[in-house]
Amino acid sequence: MLGSVPTMVLFLLLVVAYGLLVRRPLDRVLAERRARTSGAVEQARGAISAAEAKTAEYEDSLRRARAEILAEREDRLKLWSAERDQVLAAARAATAEKVKAAKGEIEQSVAIAQLQIEGMSAELSEQIVRAVMPAGTLPEAVQ
């Protein structure tokens, strides 16, 4: 057992030297590495959240632009519809005037035709009376 004392002392010295020379610097390097990795991960998370915020901002501005375009389109369609309605109303009014004028012309033609028919019927009745009645017996109104 006495022979193992120097081995044990050397082993303890080796453990202490290992702790001082290898273990502590290794722990420092690993801690620094972990800090850098954690920092990089945190930085990446920050970049991801900034990108997500920027994406949300772009999507919001895109939605607003689309809504604005749709509103302008609806306004333009309403304007066109109003213009079309005005043109249709003007066309209807012009057509109504033409129909009214045509009806007036037709009524005038009917009145003229009735007068002509009445005049012709009087002539025809006179001709019929002359043809049917003997020459000496004609009433005075016909002669």
C-alpha cells in the first residue's frame, strides 16, 4: 500500500493539472461558443420576427391598395352607369317626341282622309242618285 501512495499523489496532481490546464479553458471556450450560438440564434429570431413584421406590413399595404383599386373601379362603374342612364333617358325622350310627332301626323292624315272620304261620299251619292233617278225627277239639292 505504501508503494501506491506516490501513484495516488501523481494521480491527484494529474487531476489538478488536468483541471487547470485543460478543463477550465475548455469550459471557457464551450461557454463562449454557447453564448455566440445563443446570440446568433437570438439574432436569427429577431431577423425572422422583423421579416414577419415587414411581410405583415407589405400584406397590409397590398390589401389597402387592392381595396383602393376596387373602390376606384366601383366609382368608375357608377359613373359609367349614370352616364348610360342619362343617355338612355335622352334617347327615350327623343323617341317619345318622335312617337308624339308621328301620332300627330297620323291624326292629321286620318282627319284629312276622313274629310276626303266625306267629300267623296257626297260626290258618290250624287252620282248614284243621278244614275238611279230619271233625268227630270232629280231633287234640287242634287242638281
